Amino acid sequence: MPRYEFRCRACGDTFLVNRPMSESGDPAACPQGHDDTVKLLNTIGLAGGAAVSVNQPASGGGGGACCGGGCCG
């Protein structure tokens, strides 16, 4: 079951909530009983392969920003 991290705006406490993905956007009360909480962004999935492939040079060498299909002159 996915875990979602929340932060309480009233007391500043950070806590985890285990719930199904279908309930990911539902509000969560903090362990101290405050209702003013916000779901934090999970950055684990954002550091995937896209960032790595953007920084790699184009294959074929010397192509620079060209697509490599012979369309650049």
C-alpha cells in the first residue's frame, strides 16, 4: 500500500499515511488532531531516467542538438 507524507500547518509535524492510491488526495488529520495539513510531494519518482538522458550527448557524435536523421546540415 502506498505511503503519503503530510505536514501539519498548525504544529509543523510531518507524518506518513498508508492508504490506497484511490484515496491519495483525501485530507489527513495530524497525529496531534489538527486538520490543517498538506500532502508533500514525493521526489523519489521524479529523479528517474528522464533527467539522466537529457544530460547525455546525442548518439552518433557531433550531432549536437540534431535528431540524427540527416535533416540538419
